[in-house]
Amino acid sequence: MPSTARKGRSKPRSSGASAAPAAERIVLTGFMGSGKSTIGRSLAQRLSWGFVDLDTFIEQREGRAVPRIFAESGEAAFRAMETAALASSLEQSLLVVALGGGALETPANRRALSTATQTTTILLTASFETLYDRCQQQIVAAAGSPLPIRPLLGDREAAAARLARRDVHYRRTADLILDTTGQHPEESVLALLTLLESIL
């Protein structure tokens, strides 16, 4: 059965009947294929909050798909755009934010989340086999696209090494962890709502 866990910083609820909720922003992190965008959008709808997928936000602002940004401007340029987009998102309230899989490799992004108030960061995780298979299914679904939808996926061994490197940052930054292995997205949303009951 997929597991849930509480981890990281405690952010107590303010006292008083009219106090603002302890969490005004929920940030979803995790590797490619963990379901951040799908689950995040559904969670935001359930909460009647806004939703921002950082990759989509950057694409709309730049007028280019993420793979094209990587190809034309390089990863460093994309990461700078990502950091700016995250900083902007953390200034908003009642918002669910889906990070890109590599966002937490950037120290500035980890610092921003560690110091953000009324913000809960949730790691969506799954077995490597589940994550990799989900990514492969997305690639098949996007067959015919002129650019790959996963510019950093690479081969299986490279993807496993990338996950291992990023997982350290994911777990150190997360306040809560949800294992989505074997779950449909809506099951994951319900599990998240249960986890968040005490802080919303």
C-alpha cells in the first residue's frame, strides 16, 4: 500500500477564530512521472485554489516549449527562469505549485522553499520502475512531436542516476511525503487532502 509520511519543518496553525490558514501555498516536488501536474491541478480544484505548473508558466511566458528552451538557450538559462518563476509563485496566496523535476537541484530554489512561510512542500514519490514507465507512456502519447517532452530523461540508467541525485534534495526539502506507487491520481489527491487536514 502506498505510504504517507510527515517530515521536515513544523508550521503551527495561528491561533484565533479568524486566523489565516497555516498553509497558504502547497508546493509539489518529485521526479518526472510522479504526477505533480495532474495531481496538483486536481488538488487545487478541490481546494478552490489557484494552480501553477512552473514548466507551463515558463513556456507561456517565453513562447517556447521547455525542450526548445533547453536546445536553444541551455539548461542554465532555463534554471534561472525557473528560479524567478518560483519566487513569483511564493508571493501568491491560496496556490498549488508544481515544480519541475530538477528544480530542487538549484540551491536558490531550496533556500526559497526552506524560508517560505505558510508554505508546505510535498514530495510525490514512487518506485523508479513506476516513474520511468509513466514517463515512457507520456513519450508514446506524444509521438509525432518535433521535440522530446522529457529533455533530461535519457536512457534508463541515466534516469536512475538522476533520480538518486535529486532524491536527496527532494527529501530534505519536503515537509510531507506521499508514495503514489499503485495509485490513480484521484487516489493520491484524496490521500493528500487527508495529510493536509490539520494545516488547511
